[in-house]
Amino acid sequence: REVATERAVPPPPAPDLPTVSSADRLIFPDSTVTKGDLAAYYAAVAGIMLPWTGGRPVSLVRCPQGRARACFFQKHDAGSFGPHVHQVPIPEKDGSTENYLWVDDAAGLVACVQMGSIEFHGWGARNDALETPDRMVFDLDPDEGLGFAETKKAAEHLKEQLAELGLVSFPLLSGGKGVHVVVPLTPRAEWPAVKDFASRFAQALSAAEPDRFVAQAAKAKRQGRIFIDWLRNQRGSTAIMPYSARARAGAPVAAPVSWTELRTLDTATRWSVTDADDLLARAGSRALAGWGIADQVLPDL
Ligand code: ATP
Ligand code: MN
Ligand code: MN
């Protein structure tokens, strides 16, 4: 009987990707990750990243000279990223209209890297339903000095409180210091209602445990507490996208995990851009089956 070898299945043809200039440039000098490496990372994870990041407005953290030099947050563009990065016109509060960026394929991700991008942040709504969010995010920001153990416990607490309201949620390692608790939504409620829910939920948690949680952004109020950043849930706000690299030491990435796994982890920077193979294998594993998927709407509070 013939034994199937790794060669039995030919690899899919490489998609046409934009050329990356200065591919040898060290953009993570601390971990010898080059611009070419970052482009290869995004090309590799495109299939698991795009269901989350594609088809919605994205903002980019661009660091053209690498993460150790100046970085900036970019929301708008009128075409300088080339044909693989698209624009969606969005009316602003002041009545003007701005072109936001969006991508839908590996070429789009790589084109952003070519322009010096490291991080992808996304809206909580898709291009085809910009006013009705399809996810809510609670970004847990621990005060300096608080460890990952407290952050994990806080995430679990949010999960339980959301479950009491009938909402399923999923943890995302931010690739920085914290954990994001992601609540998928069937797009129905509009931004003001989602923002109102998120705000009241965060305030209720901090009112119940004021020594542990704070729902106000002011750093002075954080002192030994975890800020439940509910402000990601307003029209125009963004949050880091799953599998996005972070412009931080060690080239970490934002990584979906299961609630069970989260208990075993001791850092939000567990995976980095050198872990594409592991991330791909994990994405197809049982632990992450159904991550981020739930057909649910906000209850009345
Ligand atoms: P960490 O776990 O380290 O907190 P994080 O991604 O949650 O990582 P935050 O600073 O808490 O980092 O996130 C703030 C969010 O605000 C980001 O996810 C991003 O989408 C958004 N953001 C970051 N920089 C800007 C900016 N200059 N302008 C507007 N929004 C920004
Ligand atoms: Mn955060
Ligand atoms: Mn935050």
C-alpha cells in the first residue's frame, strides 16, 4: 500500500502578491524580523485573518522605518496603496465624506506591508452594513503593575457576566498587555445602542467591584485596576484584528484563544510573526473551532 507523502498534494499556486521593496529592512530590530518576513507572515495567515479583517474599514499602524522609529495611525487614503487596497467612502459626523481603507485578499495585506504597515485595526462593522456592528469588543487594559493573571481573571469574569445576559464571547490575546473579550453580534442594533450597552455593562462591573475595575479612560483613575475599555464600540473606533502583528518588541501578534487555553497562558504575547505555521494549525484545531461565531443580538439591559 502506498504511503501518502507530503508531496502527494501539490501546494496551491502562489497568489499574485505585490512586490515588497527593501525586503531585507529590519523592521523589528530586536528580533531580526524584516519587512519581507512580515509580508510572508501576512501572506501565510491571510486565509485565517481575512474572514475577520476583510470587507470592513481598517486603520493601519505604519512604521516605514521600522517599529523603533516613528509610527503613525492611518485611517484614510485616496489610492496611494495601489490597486489591492480599496476605499469605502464613509460619511463623517461633520457632514464630510472620507475614504476608509479595506482589503479582501492576501495581496491587499501585503500591499499594506509594502507601505510600511505593521498593524491592522478594524471597525466593528462590515462595509455592507456600516451602521450595524457585527461585533462588540471589551479591551481589558490593566494598570502597570497588574499581572497577566489578574487580566485573565477579569476576562473570565466578563465572559461569565456576558453569559448571564445570554451573550457568548471569545478571548483574543492582544499581542500587547491585555486581552480583548469579543462578542459577535448579528448586525441589527445600530452604533448608539451598541455603545450604550457596552458603556452600561462596563459601568455596572466597575460599580460592583470598584477596587478591581474602572470604566473611565483616565489613567489617573486606573491605579491598580483594570480599565474595561468599552470605547472601542463606537462608530469610527477600531480594535486590533486577530492575527495582526503588533509594532512591539518581539513582533508579537494578536491571537484568538479558547477560554480553556487562556487559563494556561501567562502572557498576551504568546505568538509572534515567526509562528505562522503554528497559528494556521491552531486555527484548524478543535480548540478554536467556532471561535468568534455566534448568532446573537443584544438583550435589553
Ligand atoms: P494592549 O493589550 O497592550 O492594550 P491594545 O491593542 O488593546 O493592546 P490599546 O492602546 O488598549 O492597545 O488599544 C487602543 C485601541 O485604540 C487600539 O486597538 C486601536 O484600534 C485604537 N487606536 C490605537 N491608536 C490609535 C490612534 N492613534 N487613533 C485612534 N485609535 C487608535
Ligand atoms: Mn488594550
Ligand atoms: Mn484600550
